[in-house]
Amino acid sequence: MTPSLTFVAIAGLPMVVEGDDLAALITAAIKADGQTLQDGDIICIAQKVVSKAEGCLLPLAGIEASEEARQLAAETDKDPRLVQLILDESTEVVRKKLGVLIVRHRLGLVSAQAGIDQSNIKHGDDDYALLLPEDPDASATALRDAIQQQTGKSIGVLITDSHNRPWRLGTVGTAIGAAGMRVLDDHRGGTDIYGRELKVTLINRADAIAGAATLLMGETTEKIPLVIARGVPWEGCDDTAAMINRPLEEDLFR
């Protein structure tokens, strides 16, 4: 049988705030949308929703910028308080120029502004910033456990975020948290259709799924942070999204 994949966008997830039971909201939204979870489904949930539920929304008014942050802010034309948050979340400044600050996040991700976002969040009298979850893999595991308990279905969970890539324009969805699924398919040591040994073929399954899901989620006003991926060759395992990050000793572009 020819393999096929189905991606189902789930509408109706309410605006999430700190302390919400995200697993309960997800299962309720799936039911209200007329869908039913199946064994082997992968729930893709946008990072922003997870961060809001976990209390990662911070007012810039309470941030005191260091001298380093003020200097970087002047070089990049950014709010010094935002730059301080970026530095606090990062281990290394990778590149900088006017309007751009690329860092290595403490989670190992290389991204602009340490993944800190100010879009699609409600701002008060002062600006707010939304950080990545403290531990996205742990967040994915907790969501998976809770949803499986509520539904009785064996599922996987991906927490998705939008990243830019070197040498390519535009953002794509990537996986920053994963639970219950294989994130990398390692074909090294196998052979191609002509029997030639495969030496570097490592397929990033998690990012491929996240990218497709993000097409349905959208990036602006769609308000669809939840997608079910169905038909992915699936087996429960203990892989994490952290396994996707290339080790520093293999980074040829530092």
C-alpha cells in the first residue's frame, strides 16, 4: 500500500493563559472540532501556547539591562531590556548586525532573539516578551502523558516553533520538544536502491512533521496552534527534540 499522511488543523483552542490545563484544552478542542484521536496520532502544538500556559510571558518593565545588553542594543537597534532577556536565555552570541541578533539558546538551538517573541501576545501598559518553555521536551512528555490518560490513546507530541535557516529565506516550522516518537531516522550503514552504502543519510522526521503542521497553523492571524498528524510511521520511544541539535564539535560555521 502506498503510504499517505494526513494533517488535520484543529480550530477552537481558546486563548491560553498561565496555569491553564493545556492537555484538557487540547482534548476538548479536538472533540469540539468533531475529531477523534487515534493510536499513532502525533499532536503538534505551537510553542507559544505552551509558553503561555507555563508562565513564560514577562513584562519588560521589570528587566534591568546590563552594560553588555545596552551595548548590544545600540549595535542592533533593539530594546536593551529585550536584549538582556536574550542574553539571559543564551550561552553565546553567534552573529549580530543592525536589526539582527542571533544567539545559541541554553537549549542548544541557534536562533534569532533566543526564540523570544513579541507577536501575538497581549501587551499592557508596557511591552511584554514570551520566552521558550524552560524544558520543551519535558513539556511534551507531560502533555503526552496527560492526553493519553484522558483519551486512552497512544500518541506522540511535538512542540513546534518557527525558525530561519542559514542561506534560505523565510521561516519554517521546527520541533523544539518531542515525546513518544522517533525524531531521527538513521539510515547510515544501509544501502540505496543500487546497493551503494549510505554514509550520511540521517532524516529529521520531527522537523519534517513540524514544518508541515506549521503550514496549517500559519504565522499571523490564523489562530490555529493545534494540528494532528496522522499516518506517520510511528513507534513509541524515548527520543527527544534535543537530539536534533548538532553537537558543537561538528559545527563548521562557528
